[in-house]
Amino acid sequence: MASVLEQLRNMTVVVADTGDVAAVKAFAPVDCTTNPSLVLGALKDPASEALIVREIETGRKNGLSPEQVTDVLTVAIGAELTTLVPGRVSTEVDACLSFDTEASVKRAHAIIAEYDRRGVGKERILIKLASTWEGIRAAEILQREGIDCNLTLLFSMAQAVACADAGAFLISPFVGRITDWYKKAEGRDSYAPDEDPGVKSVRSIYDYYKSNGISTIVMGASFRNTGQIKALAGCDNLTIAPKLLTELENDTSELKRVLSPENATGVAPVKMGEAAFRWQMNADPMATEKLAEGIRNFDKDHKTLITLVAERMKASAA
């Protein structure tokens, strides 16, 4: 029997939820998705050390600030990953810009320009934005310009509908973080896969999209266990951390397809204006809290990354 990972690849695009070069080489995913937390991990990756030293030293000699070197380093890691995967690499717009549409678009343009300087075309990149109202509007502008976007930190149907209306290329609903919230709220230790709130959320979004011919890719993210992954077999994309990829590779049980466009049950389309979006988010404490928490944590990791880069720049100058 083929491994569960191999079976999954026959029905779903498997994406590596890591910036670790060795892990990407080992699992040969189609795409890679990164965020500030994963870029922090890359700083500790021996396979990335030469690249990091080179970029930091070049930035220091060119008189760049630690913030500017961090921006360049993030793209440098992404450019390296494009040599290892055939598909796309997601690169995140700074979390602190999540409520500023104009600044998010400007930062996205800078990311694309830096990739272009390194010989990587925009067709290989997904600009990653938080699924705030302002982030979704930034994605709408970028999509019209031919720059594809990955809307992340997505926890609700309101966000999913707004992203679809904006023509987003891809969304990343966060399965595990939804489950974490409900575990705490309901005093639960675990859920059966079919009862898992995170799994059910992605299934609902997938059903809505396929029922209405929406081309936006649904990419389940933030998994806590392989049971959640198996319960979403057949989803367009799934981004999976190396630890869980290993578990799937070592599992030889039969994997049944759960999601398919043909089985979409039929959900009427709705429009999501700003007032409805903000009201529905306000009415959903899980989505509101997890979105805010995610933005804070990504911003914290981004600031930590800048601090580490500053320390290494200082050491390099000594």
C-alpha cells in the first residue's frame, strides 16, 4: 500500500509549511508557504546559513538598516525556495500593515520588485496578506494588477466570502487554531475528525466555493494532527508541517477522498460588503480573537527577526 502522503498527493496539492531547506528537499512539495515564524526558523537552519551570512553582510556594506536587511533576507530565502519547488512560494506582507490597504499594496510591490531583481517572476510568488477587510482590499488591487495573493489568518465564512468577492487567488483557513479556540471554550481535550470545528469550517468554505463556481483555491493550514489532514483529503491544497508530513509518509493505511467538487451540496451565493463583514466578524468571537492574536504574533516574530538581524549585523561589523 502506498503511503498516506503519496495517496494524498493524488487528490490534493501538498504544500510544505516550512522555510527549512532540508525539509523542502526531503518532501518535494509543489509549493512552499512561509510566515515570519517560519523565517525565524530558517535563521537556525544550517542549510540556509551561507545565504543568511551573505545577505546580512551585503546589506551591512550597502548601509541598509536591520529592517531593510530583514525585508531583503525574507525574499532571499523565498528565492532559494523557488529553486526547490516547481510551484509558488508565499511571502508575507508585514503584519503591522494589516489595517492599511495602501501600505500593504506598496509593500507587496516592493516584495515583487526584490524577487524580480533576483530573477524570480511574479508568477512564482504569492503575496500573503492577513484576511482583514483592509488586507482583502489590498488583495483585490493586487489581483487586478496580475499579482496573485494568499489570504491568510482566515477563520470564518465571512472572510472566505469577502476573499472570493475580491478575486483572491488562494485562501488559507487555519484549521488547528480554530480547534484550539473551541477546545478551550468548550473544555474539550479532542474532537473526532468529523466533529472537529476547524475541519468543519474548511469543509463549509470548500462547499460554498465549489457550489458557486468560485476559482479561489482553498488551502487548509495550521494542522495539529494527521486526523485533521485526512478529514480534508481532496481539498484543493493543504499546507503541512514537516513533522506531520513524516507521519503521513510512514502511514500506509487507506486514505479515502472526503472533498470533491462533484459532491458540493449547493450553497446559495452571498455578497459581503464592509458592514456585513465587520458585523459578522464582531458576532464571531473565535474569528475575531484568533485573527487579532495571529496578527500580534506574526508582528512579534517579525520584530524578533529584525532584532536578530541587527545583532548579526553588529557582530559582522566587529
